[in-house]
Amino acid sequence: MTTTAKSAPGARFVFLDVLRLIAAVQMIQGHSVASVLAPAYCVGLSYSVWTFVRGLTSVIFLVTAGLSFVLAEARGNDHAAVRARV
């Protein structure tokens, strides 16, 4: 089975890839640290700030998904491609 690649109308938006990378690293370190952190260390301002920042991971993923869709839609009006994205 062979597939043909469609020509890209423009370059990739690197900042979206960087945001996804930041979110992925944040997600991995958040789950890793939370699983091994002793309950005695789950108090204080630094833990509260870390928990808040860790909670932003899902927001980053949702924002990058929305931005990707908007930027892809702004490139052209290929209705078949829009239906495939949706």
C-alpha cells in the first residue's frame, strides 16, 4: 500500500511544536514527580505553585490544538481537508 504526500502550502509553525514539547515534558515530569513525592513534601507555597503550573498542561494542549486548527484553516479553503480535520 503506497500513499502520496500532499504538497504543503507553507512551512510548519515551529512555535506550536515547541509549545507541544513543553506540555509533553511538563506532563511527564508532573506525573513522575507526583508518583514518588512523599506526602510530607506536599505542603507549602512551592508545592501549590508547582501544582498550579502542572494543571496548565491540559490548557497548553487545548490551546495548541485550537491554534493548529485555526492556522490550518487560514491557509486555504479546501473543504475536504477541513472535513477531515473536524
